[in-house]
Amino acid sequence: MRSLIPSIASGWDLILIARPALVTSTLADTRSALTNLLTRARLLSADETTG
């Protein structure tokens, strides 16, 4: 997940709250969900959303 940090828009403080389902999620699923959330919030650069 740290690889997403440079792609997140500056000037924001983010708090992520893990739900119980995270325990059984794969890293790929978690990264996909986080990328989707940050994209919907328009906090992720376009480069990260394509790859």
C-alpha cells in the first residue's frame, strides 16, 4: 500500500478504518478497494488508476 502514497494528492490527511472483512481479504483485493476509493474521491493521480 505504501506504493500508493506518492500518487495521492497532497494537502490531505487520510484516516483509513479497517472493517472485519479485511482479515480475510487478499492484498490484491485490498489494494483494488483502496485504489477505487481514492479514485472516487479524486485523490489519486490518473497514472495510478490505469495500472
